[in-house]
Amino acid sequence: MLAVALEGFVDLTRQCRAALGRKRGRRAIEAVAVAYLDFGREHPAVYEAMFQQPIDARFASDDTESELRAGFDALAEAIGDNGDGTVTEVFWAALHGLSLLERAGRMRAEHRSYRIAELGVRFAADPPQ
């Protein structure tokens, strides 16, 4: 299960980094949010292995696996978090919650773009435009 989860983090990070590109501010946040949510929808079993199954991996510690750290760093870069990572944890939690709720059919599918735009407004380091 750990191997599946770690490979999932590699793939998720790759998708998020590709979406991020050279974007900054709201555009970066929204692009990464779409990539993250699409990954969860397109790879539900892998996503479950990454976040819901017990795996022998430590998050947020000095010995965190590099695959996990790279994914976290991609999210931090998207929102411009230069602090202790707390804001990135909140962004990640928001994405994770949205992913689970969307996949369970508990969110209005037609409002996805509004939720993503809201993340952009709330997490952008630059003021909303």
C-alpha cells in the first residue's frame, strides 16, 4: 500500500507542477486546485491509498518521505506560502475535503468552478482583483 501511495504522490505532484507552470497568484492556485481535484476523481483507488488507508509514512516531520514533501512543496508554491507551512496545510485540507465531497456526490457539480475560484480568492498572496 505504501508503494502505491508514494507513486500516487509522485503522479499528483507531477500534475500539480505541470498545472502550476509559471503561474502565480490566483491563477496558480486555481490551476493547482483543478489538477488536485481531477487527480482524486480520475484515480480514486490511488487517492484512497494515499490519504485514507493506513500507510507507514510520516507527514510533517523531519523524516517525511521525499515524495510526500514534494507534493506539499508544490501546494506551498502555488499559494506562495513562505511561512511554517500552516497555510499550506489549510489549503491541502480544503482540497482534500472538496475531493472527498465531490467524489461522494455531496457537492453540486455545476458549482465546481465557483469553489475553485473561491480557493483562489482566499489563498492568494496577492489581493483579489
